Amino acid sequence: MKKLFNKFKLFRTYGNSYAFLGVCGLFFFCETAKGLDITNYLSPWNRERPVRSATYYIVLHTTEGFNSGSIRKIHANGEAHYFLDTAGRVSRIIEEKRLALHAGRSVWDGRQDVDRFSIGIEVVGNYNKDITQAQYRSLRELLAIIQEKYKIPDDRVLTHSMVAYGAPNSWHKKAHRGRKRCGMLFAGESVRQRLGLDKKPSNDPDVKSGRVVVGDPYLAQVLYGKSEEQKKAVVRYTSEDANVISHTRSAWDIAGDRYKSESVVYHFPDGKERRGNEVRDWKKMPVGTKVFLSEEEKDDEAENILEIGVDGANSREVAGEEYNSKTTIYFLPDGHIMQGDEIGENELSSLPEKTKVLVGYKYGGKVTAKRSAFEICGKAWNFPSTYYRLPDSSITPGNRLNEGQIPKNAVVFFRN
């Protein structure tokens, strides 16, 4: 089938404007390839994004939300190259040659920041529910076109849940897989067959090499197990107790990096409720607590800033084995900023509550009249994963700042 797409033309029709998913007044241009209509709905970030050096992978995502809310967010932030709605309509958000911020903290086969080497496709739906017939048809055709163009074999069509990894935290002392379930269903053998994919990765190369460890064994079974193993593991994510805290299932296991977000609600056995940002002692979260996740919020938020007293009682609990690393940054309440290797063991064990922590980051230095944020970290200056410590001591992600708004003496931290 893929050989049918060795040659194809894209026909462009200009001058048509129409409302799409409740977004009015925008102009779209439609391209057709072997019957597949691709509508240009380019993000305002498109021209700002750098050209990628290579394309080795395709990464499949599920929005975990509905058509209109998902496309608004993905378009506004430039979070995918393509968006596929439930009717099978395909929208181009970021040009293929440019960087889309879709994979976040990620590594595959030793290549960090998979965004730099991949094309991201967002499919409206949920990680553990089947997609529509129309989506199957369009996604199969879109994959065939991209694979043929970039010579991407089937086993390099990955899911976000395969490439995402988490930094050490109070539950996992080492860098670990299992941070995201996003796109999990696209690892299923039957699903891949319907998409024209004959092969899938047989194992996690970064777990095999020791770069990361398994943080969620059930997810690992879904992603790499044989058909029957996959089916058994999927039950874990569809059963009634899938979102209930137990002795073996923590808030992080259920909600991932969103565990302390305002959008996550915890319903305790005694009937009380707390939002993630209201919980302080995660170690005492009672067994039987039900976790409710917002449907409209995509499971791919910007990197969270951790905090001593909230995410753990001390630096070891918060940052795991990287607590004393050069790439672990501590923002003390008194205004001092220190790297883990600059602090003595006694001080590290007694850092005060409200100390903010970034794990896996480089200290870029200050923005000055002669040294811009771009000169410090390049095109990553406005990424959501890049942080600025402003002169008023607040910490702000790059995507919330315009270049002209970055004050002098702001300190830049970007992902290692």
C-alpha cells in the first residue's frame, strides 16, 4: 500500500474562508494527497520554530479531550504537526520541516528531546479507547505519506507513552518510563495492523541500556507485550479501580505529572475532596482515594516545578538520586539559587520548605543588555520547558513571555 504513495501532488485552493470547530474569521487552505484532504491551520508559532535537523520518528498522541478544546490549545501553542479530529479531518498545525513541541521530556534510543527528530500527530480521543473508522482511514493514509517521504520504518512509528520519561521524584528515585499514557492504544497489535503498520518496537531501548528504568510495569506490558499480554494489561487501565489509590498505585501512577494540578480532584474515603494544588502530604494519601482527571486538559503539561514540603520532605525525596547533581537547581526562599553540586550534604538534607526545585536543567546565566535569552539557549528561549527566574523572584516558563518582556538580570534555566 505504501508504494502507492511514492509520488503524490498537493493541490492548493486559495481564497476560501470558513469557520472550523468554532474558530471563526481564519483563512484555511486545503491540500489533497491521494484523496486525503489536509487543511492548513498553521499555529502563530509556525514561523518562529526552527527547522529540524532530521526526521527519524513519527510520534502518535491522543488528545485526552474533545475536538474544539483540543485544537484550540494545540494550535495556540504549536504542539503538533498534524491534528486529526473524530470525523477524520486532518489539519496542519506546524510545517513538517519545523519543530513542534509535542513530546516534552523525551528520549528514544539515546536521542534526547524527541521533538527535534520527529513528526507529531495528535488524534482526538483517549489513550484507552478506540478511535473512529474515519480516523483509521485518514491516519493510515497520513502515516503512509509521511513514512514514504522520510523513509521511516513501521517500528519507528512510536507513541508518546513510549518516548516520554520522568525525572527522579518522590516516587521514583531514577529517571523512569511511565510518565505518560498518551497514545497508548497505538501500541496495540490489532490497532497497528489497521493502520498498515506491520512491526512495532519489541522493547524499550533506553530501559535496555539503563538510561531509564520502568516506572509503570503495566504500561510497559501494553507497549511491548505480545497480544494476550497487552490485553491483560489494558484491563488495568479500564477497570473500575484504575483511578483509585491503593498500596501499589500512587497519585503519580494515576495522574502522572499532573498529580498536583488544580485540574485533578481527589475524593477521599471520608467524603472530603481536595484539588491537587491543595494536597500537601502525598505520603499520607489514604488508600481508596478516587482520582478524577479533567477530560479537556491534555496529558502533556509543561514541566512542573517541584517544591520541598509539597513533593517531598527533603531534597532526596523530591529529586531522587539526582538531588546533589549539577543539573538539579534549587531556588531557596531567601532568593539564593544553587545547583545541587554546590550544596553540602548537611545543607541538602535540611533545605527549608518552599524551596523550589528543577531536575535535569542547565543554568544558563543572566539576560543582560549584551546577552539575550536567544544567545543563552537559542530557539528554546520561549519553550514551555525553559524557565526564567525574574528579578521579583517569580519563576515563569518561556511560553508566557514575549522577547521584549524579558527583564535584564532574569536568570535562564533550560532542559539539559
